[in-house]
Amino acid sequence: MSAYTPPASVLAAGQSHIGALFHSAHQAHPQHTAITDGDRVFTYAQLEERSNRLAHYLLGQCLPTGGLATRGLTTGDRVAILAANCAEYFELELAAAKSGLIVAALNWRLGGRELQHCIDLVSPKLGFVSPKFLDHLNRLELHGMPVITFGDAYESALAKADPTYPGKEIPAETGLVILYTSGTTGLPKGALISHRAMLARGLIFTSEIVVPRYDHFVAWAPMYHMASTDQGLAYLLRGGTVHMVDGYQPDCIIDLIEQFPMRWLLLMPGMIASFIEAVTARQPSIKGLGCIGAMADLIPRQEIAEVTALLNAPFLNTFGATETGLGPATGAFIDIGTAPERLPKRQTAFCDIRLVDADDNEVPVGVPGEVSITGPSLFSGYWNSGEVNREDFRGGRFHMGDVLRRNADGTLEYVDRVKYMIKSGGENIYPAEIEQVICADERIETAVVVRKPDARWGEIPVLFVVPRDESLTPAQITALCDRELSRYKRPREIYFVTDEELPRSTTGKIQRHMLEARV
């Protein structure tokens, strides 16, 4: 008897895409609020119709370009957006999801050279822009790309288009968005996220931290990063409400947590101290927070204790990336009021994680190894970066460049980035280990360790520290390191700086290569 081979119709039934899933979601709760954007409120029915109109416009209607006309876009074409956080951002992502197009989410904080690179990399056929960023685009070479400004021109395009659902068949592996990596050591790379990956990210995140249906989500982080785009789309597939906030505005965020209960409030490195000040000043009556935060490894421990006590919510101890979503290790919580000495993480379900050495051999428990991962939330590679993809996806697994250590109890702890490792006298030194020891001291707000070339040892660790206690001395920090670390790991030079003097990327990550240039 021959083996069973499912026919094409059976295989097709197992496929779905974000556009079809939102279309189905809107039918389940058409009058429920999908998005708030300041005074503007959009129901699921309204968001469905507006994204349908935009999808038809992109696919079938003429596009303006210098008084001439071009035909509609086709599956796989890129559409760029340079915009503030606004409802139109999700309208475009959903329209792309229904039409097979790919949204290239441009970072408006980038300089002209980097922004030009991001456009040239993906060759978009059409651009959308917020009025306040129009000058950013006008200073660039757009290679004839037509641009539509949100406002009257955009609304006019929607008004003329078909409001019905396009019903286009789109394979799950089709790209949906391109999110650009932060480019802390070079020009940004474009990470292609497929429908399959975006759906998996929503499933993993909502199951790992138990997000209820019809929950509320504050999309204040820029939409060109994964936090707002990934989670915003996940909430819209589950009947939730996404509240758009144009960047970090503490009073707006506090207004929302006073009005709505929510399972998760995103707080990021670099803004928690000021948020503590804002909440302390207002003393809001918070509706109810299930958990707060992200990227605990990058946040001073005392700030974690303060903000969790203030908001009466545990801190979400995440580990993830643009390329993977919030897997592979998100779901552990830091107790309210706790300044943890260690940050063990819980391995995320639905992804296969291995920790490997330089030869891709799995390392034993307790030994640091680079994260090698497979799973449905994984991105589809970097756009037009064949050599990088071949290296990072060697052996059919994605190598993240992050080093973790598996503990005997199965938890995972962040060690460092592979590229940050310091080779000193034949020993491997991971800066994050030193930083964790130093930041556990309540007198210290932030610690950053970078490498410095050394004639004798090859490289040595150098420390930049932001103190809480102005009386703190280098000798006291050295004594702290001597108690907790092997002598070869002790920073050989110590520089006291203010938080404002630490260069950060748009995600709040400290740009170490810029600090290394100072030593």
C-alpha cells in the first residue's frame, strides 16, 4: 500500500496569513475597539474596511508618479513607511498582509546615510510618510519612488478604493515586514519577517505570559521595532485593543494604565528612571498590570526593584531579538520589589534551542555557548545579505551571536554577545558577567565593560560606570570586583560618566564600539 500524500487542497487548508486571520477576527467582534490613536478610535469593522481599501489601492489602482501612472503592485513588492506611531501604520501592515506586499519599516531616528542605505537595500516601489518626516525623505535619493503623505492624499486614495476583502491567497512563507537591525557596529541589516513567523510570535508571546483575549496593549515603542509591531498584530488577531502613543510619553502612558487593565506594559532600558519619577509625581490609580518591562539584563537592578514596587507588578525577564521574536527565553518573572543578583530565564516553548561552541558542538550544562535556534518564530533571513545568511544559518540553524549558559535546573542565563568577548592572556572574559556583579551594588546605576588593546595581554577590560553614590571611588569598585570575580576579569581602567554620556541605539542598547573608541 502506497504512502498517503495529502492533495494540494488539503495542504492549502493548513495555510493561513495575517490578513485572512484579521478578516476573520473582525467578523467575530466588528464593533469592538481595535485601535485608539489620541482622539481617533477605530473599531474592528472600520480597521477592516480601511485596510481593505488600502490593499485594493496598492494592488489595482494607479499609483501617482510625476503626473504619470504605473500599474498596481505585485506579491513581494516592498512598500516603505517612515512614520510616527499612528493608526495608519497598522492599516498599512494589514493591507500588505492582505495583498502579499512587504512593509519596509524605516527608522526615522537614523541619519541620512543610514536611511538612504535602508531604502537602497530593499528598493521599495512606493513610500508612505508622516507629514513631520516628509523632509527626511525629500533629502534622500528615492530613485523615482512615489510617496504618499498621511493626511488628505492618503484619505483620498482610500475613498476611491474597493472596501471589500481582497481574498487573495498568500502562502505563509511570504514576507510581511522588514525590520531593520539597530546597526550598532555598521549599517543596518533588513530582517524579513514572514506571515508564518509573525503568527508564531503572537502565539508564543500570548501563551508564555498568558495574555487574555480582549486585552489592552500600549504601542509606545517605535513601530519600526519588533515590540510594537509583533505584539500589536498579535493583539489585533485576538480581539484586543492597541493604544497608539507616538514614542515615550510618560504622561500618556500613565493615562492609559489608569483607564485600562493590561497584562503587559513594555518598559525599556534608558527610560525606567524617568518613568519612576513620573509615576511618583502623579501617584496614579492603576487599573491593573499583570507584568511590566523587558530586557532585564540591560537595566540597573535597583531600578527593577523600584519600578516593580511602584507599579505593583513583576518584571518580565525577556531574552529575544528582531530575528527570533521574544523567544527563545521569555516568560520568567522578577518578583515585586526585588533587586536580583542573578537573572535566570525560562526557555520558551515552541523553539528548539542549543548552546554551541565555535565548532557548533553542543556545550555541557554550566558552560557558556552561543544560541543556535530553529522554530516557527524565526525570521526569513537578512534581505540581500547572502554571505551573512550563509554564516548565520550554517547547518540549518540560526546562530544568534548571543552567549547563554544553561544551569543545572534547566534555566538559562545571559552571558554576553560573542562579539563582545574579551580575549585577555588566553582567557575568555564576558563583559556582562562583570557588569552584573557591579550593578548588583546599590551604589551603582549602570556599568558597561568594553575591551581595550593591550601590548602584554592582547586585550583588557575597561569599565564605564554611572554611580548613584557620588562618593563612590575606583578603589571601592576594584574591591567589589576582587570579592566577586577572578582577578583576570577585574577592569584595569575605570571611568565615571553620567547616563547622558553613554551612547545608546534607538532601542536603548549601549553602543559599545563608541565607548571603545574613547579608550
